[in-house]
Amino acid sequence: MDFSSRIRLEVRVTPADVGKRVSVRQLDEDAPKSERFTDTVGVLTSWDGGVLLITRRSGERVRIPESSLVAGKVVPSAPARRRGPSASYEELARVAARGWQPVERERLGDWELRAAAGFTRRANSVLPLGDPGVPLDEALSLVRDWYAARGLPAYVQTATGAEGTQELLCAELEGRRWTREVSAELWTGALAPLGDVPDPARPVVLSRAADEAWLGRYQRKGMSDVALKVLGSGPSVWFATVPGADPGSPAAIGRCVVDGRWAGFAAVEVDPSLRRQGLATMVMGALARQALTEGASAAWLQVETENAGARALYAGMGFAAHHAYHHYREPEALESDSDGRAGAQ
């Protein structure tokens, strides 16, 4: 609990603390006695009209009437990590971007506009790491024009839950009717334990390119030349395949990008009929051993919040959530463009 019953409670947050991470307690006198007090921790994104807006680590926004506050304080911007490699949000955002590159990009101040013919949101969204160099409304107008010229809806990728993330930008986008469509989390962990597994029961074949069999197991069908360029992008890219009974249908696949101390894992997929046999662990182990030979020591991956199976698997491997990330879509595009050209990744 954030507040001790042995000290006098007081509200030590003010509107001047907007943008800081806070912990507050509110009182609901109409609730049952055991549920009257509620604690909320997150970034104070606004304090207007007697209402506080706090964005939690997950990106959830909580509105709290000022009149209900019984305690509040500013807390450290990022809690100490108990396990896994230490890293800033910006470092991980840049590493993740290098591991999944668009085919076209343009700078707008410190923002990067990225496009890849609609193949995945990550490669077709703005990465706003800093100041766009112009007022926000002008920046968003330029963003929308840039994507419209390419026949794409405009997306902005933001993050919450770590030091240097963009809770304030999320609030600004939502205030302008941009809609959050997808949320996921970036997890990190130590690399060596992934490679320290027994010899695989099946062979794992590593390759620098995704062959037809690998692509056949990959969840995204109808791969274009642009999609293949995105898949193959990154400082040092490896594709893993566990052959299946049918030579053209692998039992499992995976992808890894080695970038300095980081190894990023993606596209780990297993034949549905062969799940729960350790194939995903075999794939990641083989890729981890290759990354270790190239000098990497830390690992990262992205997992959707609803994917309970993957989250349990990765938690068992020693991964833990570092921050959440979200894709916001321009308001008009929600009404005029529903063909789903941008992928979910």
C-alpha cells in the first residue's frame, strides 16, 4: 500500500505536479466500508475543473474528483526494477524501431514518420521521441497529410509506464479524438538463461532469410515484397525453423534481431497441433545462443495484453514488462477507412 495508516494522511500534490508520477488515495463514502478507499498510481496528466486525470502504467486513464482526495504525493518517476536488464524507454524504443524498419521514413523534428504500405502498425506509424519542432496541432496536421498522400491512415505510437514515456501526449491525442486501437507491452529479460537449455529434441535450423516454409507458418498471409523487406530489416537478423513432418510445413518458427547488447524476439509461432511440447522454448533457445555469440546479453520482445498464453510462457523464461505501448489512430480515418490495411503488430 502506498500510504501508511501510522502517519497523518495529507494531500501533497497540486496542479503544478502535472506530468509527474503520483500516488493518490480517494474516499468514496457511498461504497461499502471495506472498499471506501482506493489508491491510484500513475502520471498526473491533467488537473482541470476540479478533476484529476491519472494515466496508469497500462495506459488506463482514471478520473478522480479533487473533492474525494484524502492523500496524495509525488513518487519516483520509475520504480526500481527487481529483475532483468536496466534500460530507458528511449533506448528500447530505438532498438525496437531498428529491428522492424519501414521502407520509407521522414523526420518531423524529433518525430519519425514511418510507412511500409500498411504492413503492421509499427512500420506505419509515427515514433514521437521528443519535440516535433512545431506546435502539436500543426504536427498532427502534417502527419495526417503525409499518411494520406500514401493512402494510409495516420497512427501515432506512444508508450506509458516507464521513465520518459508519453502519458501527456496520450492525453493530448485523446483530447483531439484520436482513438487508441491497440495496446501491447514490451518485456525485457536476461539473454543467457534463454540459451542455457538442454540440446533440443528436434533440429532448429537458422537462416539469414525467411524461406517459403517459414513464411507458410508465419501468421500473416499474402506477403508482399514490402513485407519481406520489413521482416528482413535490422542490424543482424536471424530466422529459426523447426522442420515438421511435412517439409513445407514447419513445426515452429521464430525471428531474432541482434543489435548491440540487445536481442529482440518476434514471430515465435508453433503448429497448433504441436503446442505445449516445448517448441517455442527450443526456437528461442537456438536464437539466443546465436545472439550470445554476437555479444548480446539482454533480450526484449513484444506481447499483446490479451495473449495470456504468451505472457505466461515469457514470464516463465524470466521476462517482465518494461512499458506498455499504444497506437492512436486519427479520428476521421476511423469513420472513412475500415479496410484494416494496417496490421496489428
